[in-house]
Amino acid sequence: MRKAFLLFSAILFTPVAVNAQDEVVSAIFSNALNSDVAYENLRTLCETTEGRISGSPAAAAAVEFTRQIMKNMGLDSVYLQEMMVPNWRRGEPEIARILSSRYGSTDINVIALGLSVGTGNQGITAGVVELRGVEELEDLGREAVEGRIVFFNGPVDQTHYNTFTGYSGAVGQRFHGPALAADYGAAAALVRSVTTANHDYAHTGVTRFREEGRNIPAFAVSPVGADILSDMLEADPDLKLFVRNTSHRLPDVASFNVIGEIRGSVYPDQIITVGGHLDSWDNSPGAHDDGAGCMQSIDVLRIFNELGIIPRRTVRAVMFMDEEISQRGGRKYAAEADRKKEKHYFAIESDRGAFTPRGFSIDGSEEQLAAIQSLSPFFEPYGIYEIFSGGSGVDISFLRNYYDMALAGLVTDSQRYFDYHHAATDTFDKVNRREMQLGSAAMAALIYLLDHLDILEPADN
């Protein structure tokens, strides 16, 4: 297979072949950059379905909105894929108040983490123990933690150029920290927001919930609030913290992935998937995370239709539900593909914000990575020059449970993403139309090239 690939690459990159494909790629980028359809669809999504957490009325409205968009595009098929999703509710606005004999009463901005239990109407007042990470729990032991509020104050490492690397190093205290603190008898947990920004907005996100065992109320605190609390603790270790939230879970409810297809003309049974996740956290419109990724995915189909590009394989745009909490949309999509014995050729997801695209991260074999890297000359004129081995997207990752196939994630400039991620700041006005449309074009061009140049092997389940 390796020899065949190298031979094909040599044939592919003759000047004639490159020039022929260059014309189509150029047309794709020109079409995208001259269009505002996806951008205006994102505006409507953000204005009419703010707070699209799974199970919510806003999520249901977003399902219908995206279904109607694709139905009006004249696609070959548009349909829903049903699954049960978590139904967690934040409840009343959260309160956190520092009570100090030295400084008096000081409110700080907090937000309950996803799946957190509530404190009860009376709230919780307790002493605070500050840690820099979950590994310090064992060093402290139960006696130092029991009955207190554990404050995880480990910041994101700002030294990484790729902010996702810094995020990965800090997010464990949000996801695992509260459950581990519960094991040591903590009354509640407070986690420094996992963000590169130094502002007074709290960033939410899911935390681990145990179906069996003890769960405690869990909050994220804004970076400014975390610094205030840390400084006060240093001067007054005996201060108390009052926290209150009324978060709770309701029974799971039905929701849907939304799927639109252009049927392939040569290999209709081979599937190329492009998608984003339709749900967002309930504290924002979810413009970058991930409304933009959904609108970009739909825009790939629009670009193909407007340019008269007839895909040889079936191209699916999938709006995945419930990425933020338990990824049931991604799991359902992959399980249904397996159940139907579908063939899958390639999948790509946009879930890193609508910033300037830098390239693609590839989850696959060395041969699959090399095949996609061979396409670099088509993208370099547009500032897209990074094609490397790495994670793809949470929703499409479940396809790898059934298929030995290549997956990709659209990689964008990451410097501003965590200013907005899971915070009230993730609003439509933070999205630049040109940056967003460059992402649409990048995915459309990659799908076009892979579909027409046959440099990957279709994966049977």
C-alpha cells in the first residue's frame, strides 16, 4: 500500500494535475469569502437559541432551525437522529460571598459547573482550603479537607503557544476535582475558571457526576474572583465562604442530531462527514463553541451546491447534540453507522472557534496522515500550512471505535479561544465573518480534494 501511495503521489503532483485542482480550490475560497449566508445563519442561531444546553427548549429550537436551513437548500436528504440526552438545569443565579472578620463581606463571580448538585436553599458556609491541583488532596488528607470548601486554584499555563495545551493541563481540576474532593469529605468545590483570560467572567464546563456515591456542589470562579479569594486567604486563613446554587437534574429527554446529505454520484455508499456540535452551555449564545462550527459545516454543502461540485461520495453535514455533557450525539451517530454497516471514508469536525484557520489535526495512521499532508500545496496560498497528527473532534472520535479511518479537526489560531470558551462572552459579535468563512472554505476544499483524488481507502466496519 505504501508503494502504491508514493506512486500515486508522484502522478498526482504533476503541474497539470495541481493546476486543475487549484482552479476548484480557488473557486471554493472565492465563493466562501464572498458569502455571508453562514454568518447570518449564525447570527440568527445566537439571537434565537441562546443557552442551547442539551434537553433545553433552546436546544430543541436549534434542532428545528438547522433542519429548516438544510431543507431549504434542496439537499438530497435531511433527517433527524434521535437519542436520549441529559437534562440538567442550573436553577437560580449562583452566589459566592467571602466572609472575613478582617475584610468584611465580598462577593465574587461564580457559576455552577455542569452536572453539579445544588447546595439547598440555605446555601453552604464553610472554611476554605486552597490547592493548586488535584494531586495535593492526597498530601493534605481527609482531616484538612472534611467539611470545608476545596478551592482548586491552578491556573492555565500561559507559556504554551497552543492554548489547548495549557487548557489540557488545567482542565482536570474542573472535571475530576470536585468528585475527588467529595471523597475527602469536602462540603463543596470551587475551581478557578479554565481560561487564558484575566477577567471577571466565570467559565463553566462539565464536572464528573457519580450515579453512585457522594456528589458535592461544584462551582467555577472567575480569574479575578479567584485572585481575590487567594489574596484574602493568605491574610485571613480563617475566613469563611458562603456559596449557594439550586442546580438539579431532571429525567433524560429525547433530542436529535440533525443531518443533511448530498448523495455521491460514484460511491454513494461511502460517507464523508463534516460537523459541529449544536448544543452550547446555558450561559451564552455559544457563537464560537460551537454555533460557528455547525454553520461552517452546513456551508460546505452550500458551497458545493452553488459551485456545481458533484461529490463522488455522499457528503453529510451533522449537527451533533450533547457534546458538552455526555457526547450522546457522537456516540449515537457512530453506533448507527455501525448498525447500518455503512462505509465511512473521512470525517472532519470544526470545534475550535471561528478564528483564522491554520490547518488540520489528523487522527489516523501514518499512511493516512501522509496522504492528507500531500495536499499541503493547495492550502498554503491561504495561510493554511499545518497538517499534523493530533486529535480531531470529540463527536466524530467515536467513529474510530468501529472504523479504521482518518479523522480531522479544523485547527484555528487559538490565542483568543479560551477568552470565550464556556463563558458569557461567547457572543456573536466576537465572530469575524472572513475568519469564519475561511474555515468553511478550508473544510470544503479538503473534502473536495479527498473525494476527487481517491488518496484514502474507504473503511468498512
